Amino acid sequence: MATNNFNEYLCIALQSIFDQTFVEFEVLLVANGAACDDIESFVLKRFPSETRLIIIKSNIPQLSYALNLGIDHASYDYIARMDADDIAHPERLGLQLDYLLAHNLDLVGTGARLIDEFGAVIGSRSPPRGAEINKKLPFKNVFIHPSTLIRKSALLNARGYNAGFNSEDYDLWLRLKRLDVRWDNMPDMLLDYRIHPAASQRRLLGYAEISGALLREFLLSKTLVNACSVVVSVIKAFMRAR
């Protein structure tokens, strides 16, 4: 988990991880940006006796860098992503790890309930599963990033997260696909995904970054599908910029 801000959402997110039915884990919180010292102080006051909590500080306010820093410090073979304003259901880690091992996967995501800034359920999201993941990847994000559990070795083979402000996850999926990783989404809703005004949803910069990543994939593999994906993404970016 990475954050450059501290509020009650952060405490709720952390508590949801500490309350997991699966207990053998560490929580790597990367406090990044100018307020990293204040974030550390705030969190330690709220969770003074939580021995599974490790806080890593960085003055660089960039999510991809913060996530790579967390990966580098991770002690375990599996890494679960979590955002600082979402809520993990108590059985999330245990069920995901069991599913990943049972199906010999490198990455597994889940469905999510959508909640508003007050925690009220406002909808749900069910990402594609099985063969549909690779079919839909050139045209949409096929995983809910903070719901994913991934082998650390797969992240290292992909050289971690690339630069990006709003699309670091989609770029990672594209690069992992080139490595022929084994992945799937579970049908279970194991995360409450928060939608609120401060969230960085659907920003123009994100569309521009995605278009660039898809153009890269087309240049590496000049297929009709990759060409169509570039056209569709540019049209989306253009419509967003209007």
C-alpha cells in the first residue's frame, strides 16, 4: 500500500488488512511525498502495537516508484495490492492465496463492491475471467488493481511497475501478458472499492498514457487487434479532451 495522504480512509484500509482471517503476512506501507513523516507518525499512533506493520518513507511523490520500493522490501513470495481508501473483506487474502495455488497462477484478482465516500454500497464490478481476460486486455483494464495477489517473482520478471501517473497497473498487465503469465479473476467480491471525488478516475493523462502503452505493444507485435486497440484508445482520449 502506498499513500501520500493520511485520513480515516487510510486507517480503515489498514484495519481491514489486520483483521484478515489469514494471519501470516506483513503490511508494507510506503509513505511517499512531502508528508511522509507526518503519515508515519499518524499511523504509528493509531496502530502502536501492530508488529506486522512496516512503514517505508520516500520523499518522491510517485506511485509507481513507491510500489517498486515496497516490492523491493517485501519478504514473502506473494504480494497483495491494496489502496489506501479501500476495504478488504476479512477472508480476502486466504481465499486468494488458496485460489492462486490451486490453479497454479501467477496473478489472481477479484470482483469488488463499489462504495461511496461514506462507505455505502453503490454498485459492483465483475472483471472478466479465464480466456476473456486476454481477449479484452487490449481494450480495457481487466483487473481491479487493489484486488490483485501476484507472485513476487512475476513482478520482478516484469521489472516492476513502469513510470505512469494513472495507468501503472494497465501498463503492467500488458507487459506481463508478453511474459505469458498465468492469471485469472475470482468471481468473489472480496474488496470494497471506494469511489469518491478525490479518486483519480478517468483523467485525461491516464488515457494518454494508455494510448502510449498500446502503441508500444503494436510496434512490438503488429497485429490487427493491437492496431484496433490503439485507434480505440486514441478516440477515447480525444473524446475525453473535448
